[in-house]
Amino acid sequence: MRLLFQTHRVFTCILTFTIASSYVGRAQSAEYTGPIIDMHVHAYQQPNPMFGMSFTHPLTGAVYNTVSNLEEHKTWTFAKFKEHRIVKAVVNYNPEWYEEDPYRVLLGMGNGDPEELKELHAADKMHVMAEMAQYYGGAQADDPALDPLFDLAETLDIPVGYHIYPGGPPGGMYAGYPGVRAANADPMQIEQVLVNHPKLKVYIMHAGWPYLDDMKALLYAHPQLYVDVGVICWGQPRAEFHNFLKGLIDAGFGKRIMYGTDQMAFLGTFDQGIESIQSAPFLSLEQKADIFYNNAALFLNLTEEEKALHQEMARE
């Protein structure tokens, strides 16, 4: 019995050491230093109520100050693009930003008259149908009223970025977003859209959080579906974000996750969002590269010439 006990202790020690060593090895995966594609960036054409405010996040306790005006917002965002090697960014519609850097900025528009959107696309003034944020008004993705937009995106062969949840800050329905409902937040609402539009490229913004199992089911069923990690990469407690991200990674969907910041006007969000990927102990360097760049490059159909240029830009 004593020998058996000692043998058990030795085995336990070896097993513990092996697991710990494996974990440490993953925790020390190298920092990614290549180009980044940000699939979720905000621009504003009118002053936003967030400008000049200070916000204490009720879930994390983090305090966020904001930019003061439109010019400061643009200057800050473009500075972060260069600091973090962000070579492409999907930006909600602002022609001025596109004129500032037409190579880096992809213009997004998530609503409007389909004929007008078609004209914008023909004039190279709309590249992505994003952010589709009808959720804030109480609509779900399978609402027939949205069919013309999905039809147009499929016809033009442009990606769709669809927002579901979170809906503003915690308690958003009481803080300026009255149409938000947790009951409307399940990403399964996008499935019939995918069935009806099999050639449509869609990414769910915020990765379907907190519906991990449903998100895995959708990704399994629909290979054209991707996700971005905008806002949840900095707006959720780090352990919660890492657990959610790890769930998608462990299920085999590491090639379908794209980086997004969703910075709005909050200073520090680019830094925190990127660091949350860099610090994830379960990600290899290859997986970081996929999330930060490779997956979006494939999703956006970038050419080999574009990708080579992005590598050069990241080294500058």
C-alpha cells in the first residue's frame, strides 16, 4: 500500500509538472509583430455625445476618458493605426477619412436605400456593408425588411458586418439604447440569412458573445461565416474574454476569428484590445497572426501584392 501511495505521488508530481510546463510554454508564445487588419473602427461625421466624457466600466472598473472633438478623434485613431501597424481598417462611413488614407481605410455602410448604396459602391465610396446595427432598433437579422440589403451585398460580392450584442454599455437599454433586448441577442438569428444567401460573406461583430455554443454551431454549419472580437476584447473582464475566445479556438475555429477594436471614442481601447490577444496564454504565434491578419486577408480577398506591401508597412 505504501509503495502504491508513493508511486501515485510520483505520478501526480510528473503529471502536474508536465501540465504546468506545457502551460508555461504556451504562455510564453512570442509577441506578434506583423501587420494588423482592424475589422471594426468607428468614425463620426457629427460630434458624438461620448466626446469629452469619462466612463467607469461597471464590469471591469476601468476608467476611460474620451477624445474631445471630431478632429482629435481622427488624429488619435490614425496615430493608433500607425503605432499598432494597422494596415487596413473597416471604418463606418466617413468620406473624409477615406480621402485621408484611401489605401488603409475601407468604407462601411450598414443601412440606407439599396439603390443609393449601389451607387456609392460603384463610385468606390462603399466597400463593406457594415456596421449593420439594426439590432439597436429592435430588429433581428432575419427580419424581411433587411432582405434587400443582404441581396445587394451578395450581388456586389461585398462582406457584411452584422452587429448583434452587446448593445451599448452594461444596462444599455436604460442609457440611450431603448431598443436593446437580451432576448434578441442570440446569433442564431443570422442562420436563415446565410441559408437564403449562400454566397454572402458575413462576419458577426463581437463574435456572438455571450452565446458561445450557438456561435460554435453556426461556424460549424456555415463555412462562409466569420466573427470579429470588437469591444469584447477590451470591454469584458479579461478572464471572460479569454474564456470565450478559447472556446472558439478549442472548437477548431481559429481560422475564422478576426481582430476588431470597436474603439468608439474611448482612449486606451486599441492598446487594450491588441494586448488582450497578445497576452492570451492559449494562443500560439501562428494563431495570433491568423486573428490579427491572415483570416481577414482571406475574408477580404486581398491579393498577394497587397499582402506583401502590408508586410513592408509593418516593418517601417
